Amino acid sequence: MRFLCLHGMGTNSSIFEAQLGPIVSDLEAQGHEFVFVDGQIECDAADEIKSLFPGPYLCYYSLPTSQQVSEAQDCIHDTIEEEGPFDGVIGFSQGAALASSLMLEHSKKNPVDDLFKIGVFAGASLPFDLDDHNGIGRWIAANTTNNSNPTPLPSQEKDKRRDSSDSVDSGYESGSSTPPSSSSSSSPSPSRTPSTNSASQSSYPSEFAGELGTGSHTDPLGFPTPLWFATGEELLGRYHPSKKSSTGVNACIKVPTVHLIGSKDPYNGQSRSLVGLCGGEGASAAVVEHGEGHCVPRERGFQGKALREIERCITLAYMRHG
């Protein structure tokens, strides 16, 4: 099989290849091929990456606007047309969100044909829905209704000016700490930890419930609100297992998938919600857990489990598609 590989925000294709190291090596020995694709937007390095790997540090979109997400998808479609076909896709963090959004968007227009035969998602955040243009509105509604100390509305922020030395909590990915139109070269890397509020997971509408993490990671949609206040751009909403599409049908990825999820990952809740978007029509959605955070551990036991599940899903894909 040929796999398309999409990296996380604030890294690049070479870094992702190193992160997947032993898994890719074992699968290449079996005759499988991997193509790693860089994002087109420069951003700050992800946490702990700058000290380990040289840049450039890239992402596929710096804000989940309709234009940026559409352009990211178009870029990947161009890669598929020029370098494909690809049988499977592997994505980490933002790369996993982009890969799954591509599959879900494709299924809307092509309910019979699959874009990929298998998907592997590591440290995934939930994919953005190109048909949902009210993401920030629903974020604000949930945040203000269920939080005794809500995030200020844009109108309350309009007279505030953030000093260039302030760090920005992007909430859904670490990466650019300035609006896309501004230079990020002198800005510090933001925290990878989503912003905090006092509401419990059970107090949010069901659409948000699976997206909340544990402990302090209780931001309902993980939107990068400071960046949004700075730009005022419309942000997309995310897919979610409980969310109906415009046709009233649940969105679903109907091919075998493997989900690599860390118990200490701030995106644990979103990764688990993505599992709920997979497995339709009898396709399996296998979960391989590890005890670390937002990473792909190189520990031998975890790598072995991940490799076995990927091999199993490859077998299932061959059985389904021949």
C-alpha cells in the first residue's frame, strides 16, 4: 500500500518521518510506501521540537477559517492527483484532523467511493466541517451559558491591545502566535494547553461533551479565541459524532482506522470523539493507547501494538477492496 503522511502543526514532513520511525521502517520492509507532505504555512515550532529538530516549522492552516481549510484540502488533493493514488493516510495532530476532514468531505460528495482504504490518526484533534460556518458562535454560546467566568465576547475585547510579548494560547494546536497576516518570527511559542474555564464536562451540550479533556483541559471546542479576537475571522465548526449534517445524516468514516491516543494528551477527548466518527458499515476503529502526552512514543511495546493494529487494518482493507 501507498500511504500519504501529514504532519502536525509546528513540525514538518521530515520531523514526522522521524516520529514514525520504527513503524514506517517495519512497514517499508513489507513493501509499503510512504509519502510525506509539507504544509505550506510557516509557524512557530511545536513544543520541544525546536531544540530537537531544525526548521522550517510548518502547518497546513494557521486558523480554521473556511478559506484556509479549503486551501489546505485543495493542496492535498493536488498531491493525490500528482503523486497518487494513495491507499491509506497517516496523520498526526493537525495532520490527522486534515486527513479525517478530507475523508468526511469526500464522503458527502461520493458516498459510495472511499478516498482512502485505511486511516491512521495519532494525537488527533477533531476535523473541521467546511459546511459549518458558525463554529465560534456555538463556542461562545456554550462558553457563556455554562461558565460562570466566560471568555469575553469580541465586542468586549475590541479596545484591548495585546502586547507583542504576550504569549497566545491557541487552544487547539500550538503554532502561530500571531494572526496569519502578521510576522511570527519574534513571537514566542504559545502553550499547547487549552484555555481553562470552570464548567464541568457534563454541563456542556452533547455536541461538546466528547471534545472536553480532563483536569484543566475543559475548553469546549478548543478554539483559538485570542487569535479570533485579533482577526475577527469566521471560524469553522468541527465534526462530532453527535452532530447531524445538513442532510440529517451522521458523518462517518467507513474504512478501517487506527487511533493512537495518549492518556496525558490535552487532545485526548477530541481523539476519542474522532473514534466515534469512524467505523461505519462494519469497518473497524481500533484504539491503541499510551501513557504519554501529545506525541508518538518510541517505546517498543507501544510501537509493537501500533504496528500490529495497522497491519490488521491493512489486511481488512485488502479484504474490503481487493
